[in-house]
Amino acid sequence: MARNLLPGDPEAGLEWLDAAGPHSDIVLSTRIRLARNLQGFKFGPRADAGDRAEVLRLARGAAEQTGELQGAEALVIPKLEPAARQLLLERHLVSRELVGADGTTPNSDAALLLGPGRPVSVMVNEEDHLRLQSLVGGFRLRDAWRAIERLDDEMGTRLPYAFHTEFGYLTSCPTNVGTGLRASVLMHLPGLVLTQEIGKVLQGISQVGLTFRGLYGEGSEVVGNFFQISNQTTLGKTEEDLIDHLQRIVQQVVQYETQARQVLLRDARTVIEDKVWRAYGLLRHARSTGFEEVMNLLSGVRLGVGLELIRGVRVYTLNRIMIFAQAAHLELVDGDGQDADVTRAAYVRQALAEEPVESA
Amino acid sequence: MATLCDRCAKNEASIHFTQIQNNEATTRHLCEGCAAALGLDPGTGSPAPLADFLAQMGKPMAAEQGGGPGTCPTCGLTLADFKRTGRLGCARCWSVFEPSLKGLLRKLHGGTQHVGKVYLPPDPTEMDRTARVVSLRRSLQRAVDEEDFERAAGLRDQIRRLEVQP
């Protein structure tokens, strides 16, 4: 039997998987977070247990009165079992720091406020007291901003935010001060990787005040041709300017990726067709697969679906496999105590079997 | 002739890192060890500017010695703590270490003045309200320019509410 690791909705925080946004084969998701701290309490790294308990109490009280987070679950990290913490990490709802990944112990009263069926959530007692975040599917910076701005307004009327007339919203780290805003777009760029143009594009990104990371945020490796692109600076520009700048650059990258894919089709159609169908074949039939292998093969299938070489598989299904083929999510699927790689392969086979394919 | 590393001035510089910010290019010549210490791993192409600038902060501070701030009276953070961790301890730290922070912010963000959203506290003063209205008007202008009339209407309501209140 599959078990539920989280109280409340077992699919919480997964609304973005629906792939409803524009360019969803290239842009998987859009995320915006706002860093906020409360006056009168020491910031994350220097806060003591008393500070953290009070910050969580205030944050829960304020969230309960908002339209976005009314009825939200407060998932107190140290009270969750390790698999549940990992599950939140795999859904990109919490940072490694919050859940004490890499062997550290999570802080007392570190928590995630997670609303039912809403795109917003709040990390409490991380490096900053509050990290308000919105996560939506596809390339939808505006929608993500509207959702988080509304929540911020509502929380702000009830909480004493630390704000400075010159420096703006005060944060623990000077790289986040001002707007406290980090907007990031998760992109799948196999065309640029295969045509070896990716280096130039990433270099260009760094030169216009943006930065890129792997799938799991800061310090993570690039797996499966996924890149997260986000703003580097947070002070001296309005939130809307920061978002518009990212919007324009990501639009350009989408265009470059589309062009690269067309070049591949024109100059190496057979090679690409072979690559995407091999990837599909392995996922559809393999009996034991590691997560990184699944990610790399999914990248191939995703490219095939984007180029309409493979028809019948939905982007939604590929998104879902990406999340549910991870270690903690496989526990939800139930492996009967089998080897994780065997369970993973069986899960992927089953997910793909439900959608008959045809080739172009 | 080989260039020596800007940072340690001992090893030969093999990494040349150019950064363009505000249309101004600066190039640093570093050996591999120093580049790694500054988070400028040539493999990732993703610089860690904070580590870099924290490392440089020693110099300006030495010049300010004497009148320089020591310890935050609220949370006990010292400048040395901040240089080690890169994290401030509380809201008060931002005032206590303001002179050093301003230099850092200029390097990190190209300026020190926040121009985004203005926070309206639960019991705002007249000044809080005025500052908030100014930032809302900026958003309103933008919404009108973008013909986002639904948002414009919402912003106009917010401005009106703030202006009506005593």
C-alpha cells in the first residue's frame, strides 16, 4: 500500500506539474520568492529557540487570516519523519537548509506553511524568518508575481516586517536585501546543449545580471539538461523591473533553444530521432534505473515530444515522472521492499504504458 | 611574462575573470587556488560575488579603524562574525554596520537605495503612508502603460484608501 507521508493533501505543492503554462516543453516552472524578516527577533542563523517559536506562532496567525493560506498546514520540519522532509525537498518546496539535508539537524520550529491547492507557500525560520514563495507551471512570471505580491501584502499588514527606508526589506544575507525577490525559471535546454551553444548562452546570462543553477538550486549539478535561471541582484530596481528583465532574457533563451532544435532536425534528423526513441525505449522497458539515468532519458523523450517526433505522451506525464521517480516519492508508490532502482523502473514503465505513442 | 595572481601575488594567474556590471568591465587575474577560494570555479561559470567581496572588505575597514563599529548591541554580532559567515544577525546590524555594508551593497547590487515596494506597517505613520503611495503610483503608471487595467484599478483603490485615511 502506498502511504501518505504528509498530513493533508498528498499532492500538495504539485499544481505546477499540469504543464498548462506557455512554452511548457521548454520552461517547466516559474518560481518567485520574497525574503522577509520580523523586527524584534534575531535573524535565522543567530535566532534562538525562543525567537523561532515566536516567529512561527506569529507567521501561522498571520497566514491563517490571508486569502491564500487560510487553512494551510504548518509542517514543522523536526516533527516530520526523514522521508517526509525529503519529499518536500524533492517537490522543490523547501531548501536543503530548512530540512537539514546533508546530515545537519533542522532547526526547532523550522516549518513550511503549505496551502491547500494554492501556488503559494511560506518557509519559516530558514536563513530569513519568512521566505514567501510561489510556484506555477510553465513560463508565467506575472502570475507568480501577482500571487506572491498578494500574499506579501496580506501578511505585511499583520506582521512587523524589518524594513529600512534606504535598504528596503532587511535580510540576513546582503545579496537578498532590498526587494528580497528571487525569481527563477526552470528551463529544459537540450537543443543548446547538443549544439554546444549552451556555454555562450550561459555566459551571456551572467553578463546581464542573471545567474544559473542546476535543478536543485544553489550549488547543485546540472542534470537532464535542466537549468534554473534567476536574477542576481535584488536592490536598486523595482520588483517589476527585475521580473521584466528576467522575462525578456528567458524569452530570448526560449528562442535560441527553439532555433537550436530546428538546426538539429535539419542537420541531424536521424541522429535525433534515434536518440529520442532510444530514450523512450529504455524508459518504457528497462527493469532497473537510477534517478540520474531517468532524468537524462526523460530529457531525450521531452525533446522528442517538443519536436513532435513522439506523439501521445503528455508533458504532464513527463513532469510527473520527474518528481515521482525520486527516492522519497517512490516510497509513496510502494516498492514492496524491492531495490529502489527496480521500483523506479517499474513505476516509469507503468506511467508510460498508460499513454500509447505513435511516431511522426 | 607570466602574470601573478591578484589575490596571493605568489602563484601564476591562470584564470582571468571579467565581470561586466553597469557597463563597466573589471578583470581579475587569479591562480586556481584563489579562484576556487573565491567561488570562481572555472567549471561552473557561476561566480560567488559575496565571497569575493567579503574577502576584500578587510581593506576599507582598516582605513576606518578608530571610529569603526564593533559589535551589534542587540544580537552581539561582530564585524569579524559577519566577514566569516556573510550573514547579519538582526535588523539592528544593518544600522550598526551601515558604513561597511554600503560599500558591499554597491559592489553586489550597483547601488544602495531600495526603489521597490514600500512596506506599510500594521499601524502606519503619515510618512509610511506617503512612501507607500509613491511606490503604488509607480506600479499604477506601469500597469496603465501595459494596459493591465484590472491591476490598475486595484492599485488605484489601494491609493485612494491610503489617501482617505487620517
